[in-house]
Amino acid sequence: MTKTSKITAALAIALTAGFAFGAHAQQRTMSIGTGGTGGVYYPLGGAIANVLSKNLPNVQATAEVTGGSVDNLKLIGTGQSELGFSMADAALDAYKGQEKFKSGKIPLQALLVVYPNRMHVVTVESTGIKTMADLKGKRVSTGSPGGATEVMAFRVIEAAGLDKDKDMKRERLGVAESVNAIKDGKIDAFFWVGGIPTASVTDLAATPGMKLKLIDHADLVDKMNAKYGNLYSAGVIKAGSYPGYDVDNKITEVWNIIVTNDKMSNDDAYNIVKTLVEKKADIVAVHKEALSFSLDNQVQSRSPVPFHPGALKYFKEKGVGG
């Protein structure tokens, strides 16, 4: 090889390495705040991370285990997460800087309305608890400190005419921990707001010697909305949603949204929303609540925080809402 050809070869190698490095440098991580491993946010978040990583160039998305909505909103506020799941009520608190967010407003924008979160008030037949009033004097978990189950649980308890501090011995456990505590006889009931089915509740329902009991509370919706705004609606956990559970459970529910902060570019927001809607089938394969990732649900009345302009651009192209 001549000196000239050696120089040419060396340049070619250097240029190739440079291009490879450039491509690698553009690779960026995208953190998605989800929830505990026993809930629905986490498996859905994992499916979303896979879909985004597969379809968006140079993006590596990861689903992070968190305490839930409140943690996710705080992570978005500090820039540690780009995306996060949140219940609508917790998102509104963060947007307004109230309740658990009194330290400051978080400049949230909604990307997608996803699915309704159903409030489960869970016990087992052996406790004798049949109504909300029966929770008085009992050991009750109202959800993990970093989740929005606690936010909504307090509002359900209040609407039922109970005092969360005086009328029950209150624990702050996530859904998986709550199920274990019920099995061990350490608590009598727990609140959990999530999708259907929730893996941990399925586990409890399938436990030999335990008979799942879900407490009706749909009659509290009007009182909750009168105080906190039109965030809640009446719903049903249908018979058969959990093993051996053969009656409809009349409940309160609230929509979930995927949120970001006001720093995400319009292009990124547009591409993320487009991918989640158009690759919905891949997410449904992991959890059927993703069936609600539909254009029909993208109406501002279901999200108390404004949609991101990039999301609105996609919705407008498809002739829907916002």
C-alpha cells in the first residue's frame, strides 16, 4: 500500500468512526414514570417504552418503577422524567400548585388521555366489611405516599362521612404490599385506584381460603365533584373482572393521562402521540387497558391540564378533539 493510499484508508476509517460516534451521540434516553410493579402503570409503561424505542429514531425509552402519579409529576417537574402517567386529579393539583404540590406549580402539558382508573375498595369476606361505613374502626391502607391512590382515597373517605385520621387505623402501602398485608391479617381493607385487571388484586382473588369483596361507593361521585371539580364519574368493575368475583361493583373512576412538561419540543410530542395511537395494538398485547388509547378519548374535558401543541397538531390532522 502506498503512502497516499494509507492516508486515504486512515481518513476513511476516521470518518466512519466519526459518523458512528455522531449517530451514537444522538441516541437519547427517555424516562417514563410509571408506578409499582403490582399495578397497571408499570406493565403499560414498559410496553410504551418498547414501542417508542422501536419506532422513534435514536430514542431509548425506559419505564421507571415509582410510587405512582405524585412521584411521576414531581419527576417531570425536576426534569428527571420526560413522560409520566398521572391520574387527572393529581395532575390538576400539580398544575395549580395545591395539595401535595404546594411547593410550586408544575408546568404540565398532556400528551394523551389513556384510560379510566377505577377505585377499588378491597377487602375479604372474613372481615365482615360490606359498606363504606363498616370501615370505621378498621385497619385500612390508603395507598403509597408517592401515588394518587391516596389523593382519591381521602376524597372517597371524606364523601362517605368518615374521618381518615380518627375513624380508622391508616397504613400507606402500595397495592402489592396491601395484598400481602390482607393475606397476613395485618390490615382489613385497602384502597387502590388502577386499571382492570390489576395483577395484585387478581392474585388476592385467586388466593385459596380468601374470598375477595369489593365495596360499592359510586353514590359518592356527586359529593366529590361538588368539592373538587368535575373530575370523577360513576363506573363499574364488571362481574368476572377478577377470579371468582361474580357481581358488579359500583365505583368511582377518574381518567389517566400521560403528561410531560412545557420543555418538550412540538416535534417530539407529535411523534410520541402519533406512535402511541398508531402502534396501539402492540401495547394492547401487554395490557388490554391500552384499548382506550384511542382518538375518541382525546377531548380536553378528560384532561384538566392543556394538551401539548404537538399533540394537538396530530389530533387536528386526524380530525378529532383537543
